[in-house]
Amino acid sequence: MKRWITIIAIFIASSLAAQTHTETLYRDIEGVEITASLKGEKGDAAPVSATILPMLKLEERGVTSVKEISALSPNFYQPEYGSSITSSIYVRGFGSRIDQPVLGVIIDNVPVMNKNAFDFDFYDIRRVELLRGPQGTLYGRNTSGGVMNITTLSPLVWQGVRTMAEYSTVASYRTSAAYYALPRNNFGISVAAAFTHDGGHTLNAFTDEICDSGNSGSARVRMQWHRGAWSLDNTLSAGYTSEGGYAYHHYDPTTHHIEDVEYNDPSSYKRLTINEGFTAQYVNNKVRVSSVTSYQYLDDTMTLDQDFSPKSMFTMQQMQREHTITEEIVIRNSNENDKWQWLSGAFIFAKWLDMSSPVTFKEDGINDLIVGNINENIHKVFPDNNMTIREDSFVINSDFKIPTYGAALYHQSSYRLNRWNFTAGLRLDFEAAQMRYNSNATVNYMFDYTMSDFKQLQSTFAGNENDTFFEILPKIAVQYYYGSRDRGNVYATVTRGYKAGGYNTQIFSDILQAQMMNDMMSDLGIELDSAVGTTTYDSASATRYKPETTWNFEIGTHLNAAKGLHIDASMFWIECFDQQVTVLPKGKNTGRMMSNAARSRSIGAELSADYSYKGLNINLNYGYTNAKFRKYNDGNADYAGKFLPYAPQNTINVVIAHTWRFDNDNIQMLTLSADWRGIGSIYWDESNTLKQPFYSLLGANISLRMRDLTLTLWGRNLTNTRYNTFYFKSVGEEFFSQGRPIEVGIRLNLNI
């Protein structure tokens, strides 16, 4: 407590000596543009459904990650799945638990190429722009649900020192500090760093310890130079995460009871990211030419007690090391008042992924999953005899090298004719992927009827797979403006998007496990019953999954309806082909895989309204989605007409805030706000037998601004609502992940 009193005293003392006012800071940050957007208009003027979150709103609401934008934008949902690696995002009913994302994330013009890096700490974020619906024409792969453009604070926009400190329940805290300088009139530099400690909130009943605590730290150095026709922007950032997680509660379907978290083996996630992004731009009176070059490095390790139980069944450790290089060149006209607005671009990327995923089978896993399955088959022929394995544990090694390359060419033109604006675009996208794989294991086994000693078995599943994808991504849009352009517009748009295909690396341990059992049984001349064992594949080509493609039909409006009132509304209809769905292969398996459903569709509506009058501000965001399978039969059941799992049917957020301003040099304003979020229903399986009903989360903020110091008291889930955020199966058992309980905290922001 003494430490926090000291920190508060330092912040207050600094604020009394400061010269610049907080209100002026945010006005300057939002009002100044150093370089125009590389692609198209801002979301609130373009023919697309968009949510814009400026810096002031982000900091007032305490947004610290992409997850916390859930429900702040209609039909956008990124739940807490138990770890930073599981950055699953759902937009308008579509998303995925593993592999390819449905949303593209772009930070300072650089696309984040691996979704494992999507869950990062927000600090000094100047603006978030979320465009919903397929954005494939301008952004390419894995943007079938939309694009999130994130812009960090620029040293050319603001200079000074920014610091933040926050403490909240369960001994969690975070802090950040940044320095923005302008050594010369045309050169700016900033250095920023942040650290977060999450104390966790879930007890592992087996170890009697909190299992979901963690730490993360990051740093960012940005240099910008702007002179005449040229501007250069270079950002080097790094982040490290070390956390527990995987607070998965066992669910008993017979009693419908959700039990305590209880597993015996260590589970953790560690991640190191390094990103270097360089943007160069040249502008004359005719064209603007931009080049964005990036290098991205990701090194992470996920360690799992994969049965999530007190049994010693099996553990998995997935280690990834990925290098990515991207280059994009955009050429467009420079005069924004021209009737004909056009841009052309080229994009190339190369990714090199090295992955190792060893699965360690322990005593219970060997007996239950391997020896038990084999002996069940043996007893049909030899009722009194058994197979045994000498090892108490053994490892199935799975190593992969997956290089991926891609290239694209695209063009978009818009023509203005009085109050009408017509847009057409086309993108040609090519991608090539290769997977070199090697799974192997060694065990010693003995059949007590015919063998007097153990025999060594070495099993290997190795090879090489290649795939190429080619996509054509068109876009057509029409806008009509209400009188002057600042009144708003109504639009209609048709766009196409896609998610890349790939390989199911998580299933290879199951493949080798089945091969081992078949090899042992073949010695005895007995065929393994597939109903008892696991699914087998003769080649890795069966583990491929195809790209998912979507057509999006949308009408909407951006409307400045009256003084202080802005409305965005849209209705959409999406047809999805070869939808990527996560499935569990037949039998008691240790992995999961991506497959393709034949076809699905989603229809829905979105409404955002923002009203301000004097000190009162009311903000509403509501999204409705009705997403169902049109055709999907997995061989066990027909799911046509069933709701798509994991995506909420409703998202709603209402914020009511009132600000009182004071004519005082030290105390500027007081803001009280209430925040209500509602999400659901969410179905957990394709058969729609399990679901999370609609739930509500209530929050509140009290914020006091004293010159450059802002003191905020906040609370989330104040009613302590219990709700589930994730459901899955492992080895035939069912598990839930639950949402965060009530949290309250205090935050101090200082800008000098």
C-alpha cells in the first residue's frame, strides 16, 4: 500500500508542474494527420460497416488488448480461451478455433502474419479501425471477416512523456512509459515499454495453486522522418509472454455439473516476438507511392497436460519458430478531391515455419489409449491373453517444416458522379505451401501367448506435401450521399473473401499412434477394429484442408442524423463455401483437426449510434447474427439447418457517460460512466445440444482529470456473472472454460 501511495503522490506532483492539458493532448492526437491512409478512405466514409475507436475512448474504457474490443463493435467477438496462443476471433458468425484467422490485424500498415501474435498488450494506441465483412480485394488472405487497422502514437503528432500505472483485484497490475521527442522539425523518435502481471483467478484443485497467472512485457522504438515529398517510418518492437492458463473445468454431461479445474502436469505458454516494419512514401501532385517492408519473428512454446485431468495420460509440447518477410507497394492518386480515385498494389510474402510437437504418453495413457484398445481386439480371438508395453512412458515425435509463399496484384477504382460514388476492385491472389513431416516413436512390446521377451517396434510416418491456391477476389460498391458529404451516405456492396487452406499438424500423433497399434496387431494377424482404435491415414494428403471462401452482400448507412447524433447501420447476407470447422477424429484421440463443411450462410444486422449533448454521451453497439449450416454431414450426422458453433448470435454494448467540466487550473473534469455488455446465445457443438445462454456484464468508471493526470476507478462484471467462454472435448471427455469474475481497479495516466 505504501508503494501505491508513493506512486500516486509522484503522479500528482508531476501533474501540478505540467504545462500541457490532457484535453488538448487528445484533440491534437486525433486532429493531426502526418500521412494519409495507404488504402482507401477511413472506415466511416467508405462503403463498409466500420467501428472507429480513437485514443480517448480506448483509454477511458481501459482497453488493453484486442479481446476487450469484444461487443464494443457489433458482431465482433474474441473470447478468453485460456491462453494468448488461442486468439480465436469471430465476426458475423464465422471464425476458427485453430489455424487460419477470419480477421486480419494490421499495425502501422504492417500485417501480422501469425494469429498467435494477435493477443498483445495495448498501450499508446492512437486509433483502432475495425472494418467488418470480407476485405479480400485490398487485404487478401484471411480477411473474410474483416480487418482491424491499429495505429500507434506518432512522435510527429505529439511530444512529451506518457506514463500509466494500474492495479486491480487478484494482485494484477500493469504499467507503461513512453517518451516522444522531436529532435528536429522533420524528425521524430519515440521509445515505449510496458509490463503486465495477471495474478490469475482460477485455482488448480490438484496442485492447490493458481493456474492462469502470467507476465508479459514489450518495447517499441519508432522513428519518423518527413520532409517535402518524402516520409519514412520505421518501427522496431519486441514482446515476451510467459503465462499459465488452460483453466479448463471438466463437465459431466449426465449431471450437467461443471467441476473444478484439476490437472497434474505443468501447463504453460511462452512467446517471443520481434517485428521490424519500414514504410516509405513519396507524394507529388499526381501520385502517392508507398512501400511497406516487414520482418516478423515468432518463437513460442506451448506445454499442455492434454488430458486436463489428474491422470498421467499424455502431455504435449508444441514449439514453433517462424520467420516472415512481407513487401507491399501501393500506388494511388494523391488528390483526394479528384472524381476518379484509384489505387493499385502488389504484395508478396514468405514464411518459414519450423515446428516440433512431441506428445509424451504416460502410464495411464498407454494403458487406456493403446494397450487397452489393442487388448480389446485381441480378446476377440485370445480371451485370456494380453499385449503389454515395457515403457512407463514414451514420446511420439512430430517435426514439421512448413514454408509458405504468396503473391498478389490488385486494383480498385472509385468514380464520383454528383451524389453517387461507384467502386470496383479486383485482386489476384496466389499462394504455395509445402509441408515436410516426420513423426516417429519407439516402444518395446510383448504378446504373452507367443513371445517370451519384448520386441522393439520403430514406427515412422514421414513425407512431403505440396499445395497451391489461386483466388480471384472482386469487389463492387455503390454509395449515395445525403446532400453534402459530411451528412453521410447509404451504400450497397458485394465482396468476396477467403481463408487460406493448410495442414492439420495436431493430428500426426494420432496417426502414428494408430500406425503403432496396427503394426503390433499385424504381427498377430489380427486386424485392428477402427471403431475401437483411432483414425488412420495412409498419407498426409488426407490431413489437408481446403481454403474457405465467402460472398458478402451488404447494405448500410453512415449518417450524421442530427447535431451530436451519428448512426451507422447495416444488413448483411454471407454465403460461405468449404467452411473450415474444427473436428475430433473418430475414437479416443489426442488431437484435433480442421475440416471443410460443404456450405453455410449467415444473415444479420448491425447498429451503432453515438449521441452527445453537453456533458452527456450515449454510445450503443448492437449486432445480430443468424448463422447456419446449409450442407454439412461429417459421416456421423447431418447438421444442415443447425447454428454454427462458437459464435454469438447477439452482441450488445451500451455506455452512458456524463462529464462535468470545472473552471479550475488543477481539476479539469469528472466523468462517470456505466457500461453494459451482453453476449449470446453461443452454441458449443454442431448438433446444438449445448449452449451458453445470453449473459450480461456490468461495468462502471469514475475518471478525474487533473491537468495532465487522470485518475480512474473502474469495475468489470460487477454482478459477478458466471458464464462459459469455451467448450471442447479431449479423449472423449468434455471441458468448459469460464469467464473472468468481478474485477475492480485503479489506474493513473500522466501526460507531460
